[in-house]
Amino acid sequence: MVGGGCSGLAAISAAADLGIENSLLLEKEERLGGRLGKSTEGISGLFAKTVQPKELLSHFSLFLENYEVPHRVGVEVEEIYLLSGESLSIAHAKDEASAYRYLLKAKTKEGSCFFIGKALVLAVGALSPEENAAVSVLIEEEKKTGSPRLFLTGQSLAPSQSIAEAVQSGGAAGRMVGEMLLKEKHKQGF
């Protein structure tokens, strides 16, 4: 998952809650939280009571710690590649459904690094016109595969989303990814 703001945290938490263990959260800033670390406005509509953004961030942080969800801060994803054809066969696992689909090139303080994944959640905030064009190309390529594995959430999906809406859309994306991966795992007999 790319983006450790409110929707990215909700997405990875939802996937982990379903039992997905092979996930990784990447955040370009030096700390997780995005708007949760900056806002002072109470968040309503998620729980029975209004919560403060820092309370929700603390909840997500505790969740990541308790579930031992790996996450890295200070990692800026520069390029996203959809693996297909020959490159897909190199990253192929047992069958088509379990093949790795995405290669991410990222930059850290230490230099460039790469990540590979079966699905990708983008929770990176509002996209610039250039980023939106690049993501649109990926979405079109994904449609050709017949089994989309790219999910946009939070402000990546709708720039005007409130924190509560971003958390809800992140949770929904995390559940979709988690359920998809669990179905594949079940098909393989694990």
C-alpha cells in the first residue's frame, strides 16, 4: 500500500484484520498519519462519538504494532510498473492468480529500492495532473487483464474527501484487497 495517511492506514488495517500478512505500507513522509497528524477538527461519523484526529492516529499506530504490520516511512514511490508478458512470468508464483503484478521503484535516504506486489492500493492524497495521467494509464492496462488489482482510495480517489470519508474508503479498499487475496489463497489450498 502506498500512502500512510488516514485512508492508507485504514486500508492496511482492514486487510490485516482479515488475516493478510504479506502487506507493506510505504509512506514518503517521515511519519505516518497525513492529515491525522495535522488536523485538530473532530471526526464524526466513524464511531459512536466524535474522535480527535490524533486519537485515531494513535489507534492505527497501536493496530499496526499489535498486528506487526510492516511499514516504512521516508520512502517515495517514483515509478509504478504493471508487470505483463515476459516480465510477469519472471515474477510468476504458482499460477496466474498468485502472480506478482506490480513493481515499484522508490527512493529513500539510502538510495533507490524496489518493491513487488500482487495488488496495489494507492492512498497518496490528491494526485497532480501528471500523476493522474500515469495512474489512468495503469488503470487502462489493468482493465485489459480482466482482474483489476489496483485500488485508489482516499483523496487519490476523490480529492475533496473528508477524513471520515477517506478512512471509510480506505477501509473498503483494504477489505476488497484482503478478500481477493484470501480467495486466491483458498483456491491454492492453503
